[in-house]
Amino acid sequence: MKKTAVSLLALLAAGPLPLLAQDIALDEIVVSANLGETEASRTGATVEVVTTEDLRSTGDLRFSDVLRRLPGVSVNTRGGMGNQTGIAIRGASQNYVGVLVDGIDVTDPTATQVAFDFGQLTTSDVSRVEVLKGSQSALYGSGAVGGVVTITTLRPTEEGTHQSVSAEIGSHRTAALSYGITHLSDNSEAALTLSHVETDGFSNASESDGNTEADGYEMDRLSFHVARTLQNGVRIGLNGFTEKSESEYDPAYYLPSSFLGLRLTFDEILASEVRLGDGESYDERLDRSSTGLRAFAEFDTGPVSHSVSVTDFRTERTYFENEVGPDYLDYDIATGTYGTKIVRTENTYKGRRTGVNWQGGFDLAGGRMILGADWKNEDFDQRGDWDDLSADSSTTGVLGEFTRSLGDLDLALSLRHEDHSTFGGFDSGRFALAYRLDEATILRAQAGTGYRAPSNYELFSDFGSADLDPEQSRNVDLGIEHAFAEGTSLRATAFYLEVDELIDFNPNAMGCAAGRGCYSQVPGTSRRSGLELSGELALTDRLGLAAAYTYTDSATNAATTWASVPRHLVAVELTSDLTPTLHGRIGLTAAMDRPDDFGTPVENYSLVDATLTKGLGEGREAYLRVENLFDEEYELVPGYGTSGRAVFAGLRARF
């Protein structure tokens, strides 16, 4: 929802609004920054917003491509579509980022560290994205130390029944198809999306190491939303999704022929740069499925507005490893060395998260008070040739948030107490303010505390330790935004995050059941600090420029993945209305000064992509998208493959 007011959005109305500028649409409503809906100009938190129009402009199929263009967000992908993909917000990796899809927590409770795998998500049913930055444990509980990604699927925006269809084909024998239908009336709304994507892909193992065998991916997804307002004013609804996918990947420990028959220590493997490889087997395969449901009700009792929801999220992953050649490494706990063997394995991970949430809001002392309580339970079950393991944990939280506007000053104070079934109680808080110095300038500040409880895998697997303690964190950021004349604006935000007793995987740690290579705690305090800059410029009435730069400095007491984010991130985008019906964009993303990955050098990279969109009339349009325009050879994660130049063409229609 957007209002007509004097704001930066109005200043930019004369020209196209680039994707990178969406966080500075000052009078836009955001839903993630506080417990209630808030105008973007009245929150002290930094929120990036991606709208349906932005998604159509870029034409991206992979959801992670949308995120990597945003200020302060970096993406690491281990291979092609469908393979593990994580993000970092201002350097805080995916296990510090909460992810909600239509109010459902979709982070994977079976993962080594509870996190969402963005490699499975496409843009087919996405209508809006908010990326909330900074420590948000006071609002969202354990794990939301670096921020929260809130995804909204298809919603009706016009009265009546409307349909949409899109189709795309392109490089790597990629094909994608989606269909959506929405309905909106005075007292009800509904939306449904069906989507399918398949690709032959490219080698999951880096082609620079001589790997050429393509690793494919196929996925089907259904998402829906229904809501109705009853005669008594109560609004009830149900939303959810289900998806199923199959992806191929390459062996994790590929042994070059020169090492056949040898036994090697882990240090010798690292020194020899043993990496992923096609091997001599059939492709390893991952079958994955997930389902999420959320039922909700909204109603008033006197002066109090209530919101109640129940959620259920289930996920299952099965890995089929066909190791039929003598070129794979197995670990011998007794000797601490790796050698060769021939084996076929199958391992299944099942997880479930159920939750109940209540919030009640009312006016108090010239402001707004929202109280809440929530409960969730996470189950983790692993069965197969590697290990059998079951574990569960639950948390109960109570929270409150008070917001008040004092003219040009907006304040928000949030407090939360959360009780963990294993670790007991933890308190977290957040204070945020936004101060409008004048009509064109906003000062924002935010300070918060948070915590992250160890995952069930970190605690109870052969690589974990039941002696681990929760991490505790503190975060501060301070920013200023200013809109100049002629459609130019700038934003600068300084940020700082520190974490005590960081939990990380240490390949040299000993003491867990695996013998060597364990999750352990890094003594002392690990720190991240940096500066985020973004801005846009209306060059002409048809041409717009947006740019973002993020500097991140990481410091810790040991060599860990904490320091594995690029020091410099750059994103630049040029958009143009070439004709009344032809829109073009070209963008560059670059990462520089990337730390070594446990001794393996990581090269800098810069990528250019471009999109042309042609309106065909009557709600139809065609688009052409080119990724990696200059065919750059690069790696996001050492040893894992990336695509060369790729071209995609698509059609979209609404009726």
C-alpha cells in the first residue's frame, strides 16, 4: 500500500525506480519491522522491500538472484539450481537469519545449523519480499540475530477473479511454467499458484577442475491463501504450500587418481586441494519435500485487537549416494585418516515444527502496546547408513512492544523472554527510533540483543556436543537517509554486531563422537562491523541509476566461517524505459577481498546481467534475460560450479 505524500517516492516519480532503491520508499507500509504494520519512514530499523513490479523488471527465476542485488546481502551457492544456497545479511550467515513464508517459519530444523536453503525457492509464487536487518530476537526469537526475510506469496489486488500464466525456457535446457489465480470480493479473498521448473543444469563440481557432468534439478510447488471476514467482524484464513523436488549433486570427497590406495589425514587432504568431482559413479541424488500450513484468526474484544495463528511445517530430505567407483574418501575414526572404499548409502532427515502464536494490541499512553505469547516445538529425525538420531526441543516466549510517535520522532521498545526446553530462560530486547530532521532527511537508530540456541544436530550428532551453550549477541546500527533535489537520494548505515561463545564447525577440533571435525565454541567475542551505502539518481525522465556498497570487517579469535564473507560488496543497476512498451535494465554485482576458505584462496568476481521486457498489450509481455553476460569464470564456494553465460526467454500474461 502506498500513499500520496511528500516523500522520496514522489521525488522519484519522474523516472524509473530501480530495484536497489525500494528500501527508501518512505511512506510504504512494512510488516516486519515491528509487531504491527508500520510506515517505512517511522521505523528505526532498515528494511529492504522488493515488490511485484521489481520482480517483473528483473525476470529472475532463482529467488537468491533477487536477494544478491540488495544492499548488505551476499549469496553463496554450492552449484546450480536446487543445490544448497545460503545468504548473509551484513555478514551474518543464514543460521542467524529468520525466514518466514506467509507467516510460516521455514528454516530447516534438520539442517546442521537451523537455516533456510534458498536453493529450493523460485520467484514463481512470490509477490513481495521484506529484508529486515539487525538483531530481531526480541520480535522473532532465537536465531534472528542478523535479520529476517519475510516472503509473501501471490495475493489478490483487484476485485473479481483474475488469472496469470508465465513460461520460460533457456540455457542448460531450463524450462519453467507457473499458473496463478486470485479472487477478491467484499468479504473474502483467495489465491492459488502452481509452478514447475526443470533444468539439466551444469556440473555441481567446478568445471575449472575438469568436471563436465551436468547435475539436473526438477521441482513442483503449490501455494495458496484464503481468508474471509465473517458477519461478526472476525477474519479467518488459511495459507500454505507444498513442494517436492529432485536434484543431482557430486560426491563430497573426490579422490584424484594419483591418490588411489593412499590414506590421508585431513590436513593432507586440504594441502592437496582435494575437491568435489564428477567421479565415476552415477550422480548422487537428493529427494526433498516440504509442506507448510498456517491457520489464523483476527478479531476485536473491546479495545483489544487480537491475532491468533497455528502453524505446522514439515520437511524431509533423502540423500542417495551411489559410490560405485574406487575414487571416494571414507573416514576411519580409529586412525583419523581417509581412504577409499566402495559403498552405496541412503540417508533420510525428517523435521517438523509446530507453533502457536497470540498477539493483542491496544492504545496506551498516547502510543500502541502489543503483547504476545508463542510456543513452538521442533523435531529432528535422522535415519540411514551414516547415523540414526532423534531429538526435539521446544521454546515458549512472551513479548511486548510499545511504539509511540512524538511529532517527527518515532520510538519502539521491544522486550522478550524465551524459555528453551534445554537451556532455560533468555531475555532479549530492541530499541529503535526514527527522527525526521526535515521533509527530506531521516535519522534511524537501532540497538538490540539476541541469542541463538544450538541446533539439535550441533548438540546430538556425531559431530556435535551436548556441552554447547547458546550464543548471545549485541547489535547496534545508525543510519541517515536524505532526498536531494531532482530525484537523487542517499542512505548510509553503520552497523556493529558481536557474538559471545560463537558456535562453528572446526575441522581440527577433537572430542566429539566423530573423532575429528566437530562443532565447538570459539572462546571470547566475535565481532562484525561495517558501513552500508546506497543511493539512486534519476538521470533523465526515462533513465535511472541505483548503486549500493557494503563494507564488512570480521574479527574472531580463531579461523572460522565467521570471517568468510566478502569485505566489499558492490551492486549497480541501470534501468531505462527505452520506448513506451520496452523496458531495459543492466546490473553488476561484485564481491572483493574474500577471505580464504580454510586455506583455499577465494577469487574476487564481478557479474553482469541484463533484462529486456516488451509489453505486448492486453496484459501480455515478453522478456529476455542474460545472466553472466561476459561469461566470467568464478566460484562462490571453492570447488563448486557456477554457470557461464546463460540466456532465457519468457512470456507472461494476465487476464
